[in-house]
Amino acid sequence: MIYKTKSDTTPTNIYIPSHLIGLELEGVLQGNLVVKKNHVTIHTFDTITVIEESECEKTKRTFYQAIAYLNKKRYFVILKKK
């Protein structure tokens, strides 16, 4: 499952695979915390690869663990359904 943009400067050329449609960025992992960043979306990253689908024990909501790349730097991100 990979998400790619064709250009960082022209968001009209964004390609989103059908299995990622309806997902949004919940946050970026920093240590043991998920930090919500208002200015960052899935469109910010060059690629996103979903690694695993999980369920929150408390809320029973489904979320997706993923690895994202931006300018060859790796980030661990959490995606959720819109």
C-alpha cells in the first residue's frame, strides 16, 4: 500500500490508491507519543506505506500504522478513517 505524489509543489497531481481513499493522518510518532500536527496531511509526504491495521483497545476504532517518507527522511505515522 503506497501513496505517492507527483510533485510537492502541485497538489493537483496527487495520486491516492483506492485503499487509502478515506484515510487521514492522525499523527506522527515521536518516541512513544503520537503528536498531532495540524499543518501536516497525507499529501505532505512523498510516499506512505501502510504496515499494519490495528484496533484501539479503549475506543475500538481502527487505525493504520504506516511508514512515510519526505525528502528521503523516514517517519512513522498513524492514519485513521475520516
